[in-house]
Amino acid sequence: KTLGEDPAHGCGRALWENNGELNKYGTTMGLMLLPFWTKGCIGSMEGLYFEAAGTTPYHFVAAAALSKQSSNPVRELRYDNNNPRLGVKYMRSLGIRYYMAFTPEAVSKAATEPELREVTVTGPWHVYEIADTSLVEPLNVRPVVVNRRSGDQRERWLEVGMSWFQHGNEWPALPVADGPADWQHVDAVVDESRQVGKPGEPGRQVDIVKPGQDVVTEQLPAVKVSNVVVKEESISFDVDRTNVPVLVKVSYFPNWRSKGASAPHRAAPNMMVVIPTSTHVTLSYEPSTLDNLSYVLSFAGVFVVVWFARRRFRYGVAMPARRSVLLDDEELGLASADDDD
């Protein structure tokens, strides 16, 4: 049986060792077809987070930690190259269930990690599973809201997200971009002692930020999450207690809508926190007002083009008559035979 068909394992996201040798499959992106060959059961992390998602930087930091020689394509990040212990931590943060390694170096290091359990070998690939990984999990401590700072907001959030992702011990509570009024608000302060370069300079690395005030850690009641169901554009789950925030390890975007819970709050590194108001919660990705307007304008443009094409075909369009111009010898500057006589 395949991993997806074996009830002892099941479906989940997969991250593979990044290496230029993957060109032997035709392209280093060949493994993005994992969902196609597994009927959507095994998700491709690189296919999910390759260029268009705010979660892209965190994927490649995780891939670097689990690869002998990664390409590290996103600039200015602080990569932890070839460090599987950190890689396992990153995989948990991103809700990754399977890790695929093929170089002898990566395989030997994976064998030393107690949280990685080898479940199958196929060709050169050794596939490992992280036990007890879930896309939805309860929080033990109430999140803390990070106050908005001036500057490029994408850069500001990357600093918060990457600081939590790589230096979580410096944040006593999960940082979120917004939340209820009774959640604590703190400033994010740049750790100048670890700054590397300034914006625009070669070799610059993203700033590390820490809470500017003491974080008051408030323990949350225990919550049991069950019946997690993932579809192409939705995720649903059940909880045994309401009004307690839970973490959903799905890439945040404003188009996500919730039913049976508060609106999703953006959480570090780039996930979502919701507060269930019902024991059954569904999050679905819905088109925004701008998306719907774009669809209307696109259909209107197609309609206008078809209308003009049909009108021309039905009634015809008067074309200017071609004028035949005949020039006599005189106009051509040629002498007639009579003039020669």
C-alpha cells in the first residue's frame, strides 16, 4: 500500500531534500507532482509555497535545514543549513508530516533524529514521518498582538514571523497581527546586536525582533481538536470547547472566511488563529469583492468582443473601394515613339 492508502499513516504534506541533482527528473520542480500521483493525498510543500504565498520564506528555511546542499533562493534570510534537528522543529511549525531524503549525508543525519521515523524506501528516496503532527492544534497560552510599525508591512511581518520561527524561545506567546481587545499588545523591537547590514546593502539579513514589553502569559483551558478534514479550498474541524483560540496551520490570506469561529487572525509565521464559537468550524477560501469585480469586467470584455465580431459578420463593414490608378507615359516621364521621330 502507498502511504495515503495505509491507515497507519495517512495523508499529509511532504517536504523533500533540496538538491540540484533533482534535475534528473527533468526539472528540480518535478516533485511538485506528488499530489497528482497520490490523488491529492500527499501535498507538495514546494508546490504550495513556491512564489506566491507569504509562507514561502519559511518553507525554504525548513528545506535548507533538511538538505545537504540547498539552493536557498529567497534572499536575506538566515538559513540553518543541514541542521535536521531544527528542520524537524520547522516541519512541526508548518504542519508537515513527511520528509523525503536521498543523499547519504541527509539520510544518515535523519536516522539520528528520534522524531523522524522511516516509513518506506522507494528508489533513492527514504521517507520519514513525524508522529502526532496536525494542521489544527490547540494553544496553551493566549496569543499576543504585535503593534503595527512604520515601513514596508510585508518586511515588518517577515521580521516578526521569522523571529518566532527561528527564535521562538524569545517569544513567550504566539505573535499575531490582530485579535480581540483583551489580548495583550506589545511592540516588536529590533535586536541591534544581531543586525547584519542595512536595507539595500549586499549581504543584509532580515532583522530579528523581540517583544518590547514583558509578555504576560495567560494559560488557556485544554481543548481537544478532532475530525480535521482538508479539501482544496477549505478546512474543517471539531472542538470540545468554544471561545478558546486554536492554531490552523494554513497559509494566511485575507480571502479566508470562517463559519463557527471568529474571523481568522494572522499568526506567526504566516498561519491563522481562530476562536471557535461553535463546536464545528469551517474555514473556506472565498473570492473577495475585488476578485468578483475582476470577473465581471473580464466577462464584460469578452461580451463586447463577441458582440462586435457578430455585428461585423452579420451586417458587414463597408470597406473603402480600392482605387485603380493608371499612369500615362507622360506621367511616367517616358517619351512616346512618335516623339522620337
